[in-house]
Amino acid sequence: MKKIIIVQLVLFLLVACEKSALTTAADSKSRPVVEAYLSPGLTPEVKITYQLAFGSTDTIVQPIPDLNVTLEADGELHPLLYSGIDSAYHADGSWQVEAGKTYRLDFNFSGSLISAETTIPQQPENFSASATSIALPQIGSGGGGGGFPTFPDPIELTWSNTDGSYYLVVVENLESNPEAIFEVTDGNRPPRPTFRSEPEQNSSFEVGFQNFTYYGTHQVLLYRLNAEYASLYDDNGNSSQNLTTPYSNIVGGLGIFTGLNADTLMLEVTKYV
């Protein structure tokens, strides 16, 4: 079974948008930060927050409520309503995003028009895997039958990419209480149940044993991305010696307003001794 699931993929990259060398306490509320990933079949959601001032000890961004936010497509305006539950602006549920359409975001902030535009890519084509399961030994708990463990060949994921689009692979464990592949010693943080690649203009990707941290059922999502999404990764080179404002496609503000589309395969990770 295949299904489309959207996740917050690059929130950690947007922190740099919210806290940059160009933002001081005096002007931290001069430009809003937008975060939106539009995907077909889902109700649109747009987060709009204030910037964090450079040097600030604050770690939580503050949402900006009570804005008149609209999305426009094919000449039709759709108002978005603010929800205090998740501090985001949502469509009313009467319509959903469609692949191939161009959407424009607009709202006024401090007397200035803030806008952005993106086109929703088509779903990935011919997405397939060389296997539907992979067997891995348990490491560090006496598993593997003694000696150096033997690992299977990686699973090759393939898809069509005739136009040089960007793609990203996400592998996520779906178990509610999964068993770890690598022994977790006392005091150590359990490994994350999700692996993701970086955006690349490719048509294949190998998922090896090192990309799995738990046994059980996994979903493998292939995201087709726009160039503005990939640009977030390209600009993620900030350091304490080189602080710059990351890529943004928000006119009058900061952040990302982009479209993406996904296809999903299921994969089982089993254990052998």
C-alpha cells in the first residue's frame, strides 16, 4: 500500500533564518519568518513567526497571530485562518492542494506586503525497490552468532527523473515500541527512528544497513522537491566565523514557501542470529 505523508523536513535549517547575524533585538520583529510545505491531498498549513534576535537567549520562536493570510491559485483566493492550538494558519478544509498548480501566498505585515510563490511538483514516477525486506543482525548484545557479523547488500531504490528534479529519501520506522538494532547502553540517548538523505538530482538511492536503527515495519518515502527546498541545504554552511542569512524565497520576509510531492513503499527489517 502506498500513501502520501508530509513531514517537517527542514525545520532545523530555518532556525538560521530566524536567528542571523543581520538581526538584532531592535529589528527582530521587522521581518516575519514563513514556513510552509504544500503537498497534494493535504490541507495547507502556513506557520508565521517573529525572528529571534542574534545573541538572544530565547530558544522558542513567537507566532504572529491575527494576520489576513491568503493563498491564490488560478485566480481564486483562499483565506487561511489562525489556530492557537498549533500556532499556524490553515485552510478551512473545503479544498486541498493539487499537483501542477502554482500557489501564491500574500499577507500584510507592518504596512508591507509579504508574498511568495511555488508550483506543486508531480508525484514521483516509477518508484520501486529491489527488495521488500532486509535481515540484519543485532549489534552489541551478543547477537550475530559470534565473530564479525555479515551484512546484506543494500536495497536499491529507483525512479524516473527525466527533467533533473530534486529528490529526497526518508526512511521511518512505524513501530510503537521498536527493538533497536544497535545496543543502547545506559545513559545514552536512543537512536532516531528516521533517516533522511539530502536533496539530489538523481534517479536512484541505496538504503544500507547503516540507515536502519530499529527492526520492524518501515515506510520509505520519496519526495520530489522544488529547487527552493534544495537551496536550504546548499546554504546551510553557517558557523561562528561565517554567519549569513540563509536562502529565502519570501519577498519582504524570511523562510520557505515550497511545494513537494511524495510516493511511499513499505519495507520490513527483520532480525537474524
